[in-house]
Amino acid sequence: MLRKAAALAVVFAATPYAAFAHAYLAQSAPSADASVSAPAGVSLTFSQTLEKNFSNVEVHDAGGHRVDDGKPGPDGGPTALAIGLPKLPPGRYQVIWHATSVDTHRTEGNFYFTIVP
């Protein structure tokens, strides 16, 4: 039993850290809690390469209605997600995202930004 535990410890020690990593949100535009003029879209950058077919971003208004245009934004590379926005009125908006990294780990989150006149 002790040999088996030691062998497992060697395997885990030899496995690269990235194999256990998740795609965490590293940057967003607009950023969380920002007050901005009406943006043309929302872009998110993650800490790891994404499986884009299994990742998503949505924008909702204060009433919970989805307001993004449903069109993915320009490709920002393998770690990015983006969504276009129509011209939105002033108010508070919520960005809801989920990201699946290439190692199949899923993360999710949300944040708010405010559009000012």
C-alpha cells in the first residue's frame, strides 16, 4: 500500500500544474464595476485556452433580459470570448459567462458594469 501511495505521489509531482488548471477570467472590457459610455461589445480574456464551442458570454439588463446581439465578437485568440452589443441606453448591465478550458474544466462567473450618459 505504501508503494502504491509513493508511486501516485511521483505521478502527481511529475504532472505539469497546467493539467490541473482552470480557465479563470483574467481581464474584461468593460471591466467589472466600470462606468463607461455605451460599448460596442464585451470582451473577456481568460488564463487558459478555451473550448469555444462550450464557452459563452451574455449581457443582461437590470430586468434580466438578454441585450447582446448574439454575435460573437472578433476573435481575440484562443483565450478570448467576445459578444457584440447594440447601442444600449444608460443603466446597469450584467455580464454572465462560462468558460470551458481545453482540459475540459468549466468555470463561470458574472460581473456588472454601468453605462453612463
